Amino acid sequence: MIQSGQAQDVDSMLVVLSDFMANSAGGVYPMFAALVGAFGAFLAGSNTVSDILFGTFQFEVASNLGASRTIVVAAQAVGGAIGNLVAIHNVVAALAVVGLVGEEGRVIRLELIPLAYY
């Protein structure tokens, strides 16, 4: 995603998406930056991969808005850390270890409470 568009000498997908998000959400976007990090960790199962995937996106959105890039990217990392809580393969692995296979949906719903708190 970062290097897409280089062959045609156009902006990468992350830059295009960040421009769209900055124009759509405006100044309220920093309040949702952690949610993007949590979503990335939910999908990837890793805070590191979430940061790699969405770090540039978050940085570009903050730059477009004139917001603190440090705070927005930090919110990405914090969101990714708590997002690991609901990462599907992490939940499946943990429940398999304790013998609660089949309870994934219930556990993820319960874990949404601390995720929303963060």
C-alpha cells in the first residue's frame, strides 16, 4: 500500500485514503485515531502489523489536518495494543488453551467493553 502508485508516478493508496479521511472527518478525526489502530490489530492480530499498515495513514491524516502527528500516531499505537485483545486468532488460540472452543463470539463481545473504555 505504501509503494502503490510508484510505477505510474501517482500518490500511494495510503496518501489518497488519508486525504479522503482528512477531508471527510475534519478536525474530529484525532478522536478516532485509536479506533483505526484497534481495527488494524483486530484484522492483523498484531500491534506491530497494525502500526506498519496504518502508521503512514495516521501520519498523513494528521499532517493534512495540521494536528499533532505525534499524538495521532501514538493513538494508533495505543489502539493497536488494545486491539490485540479482540484479534480473532489471539482469542481462538487463548480459548483453545483453556478448553473454551466455541465461545469466541461471547468472549470478543465481553472484550469490547475494555476496548471501548480505552
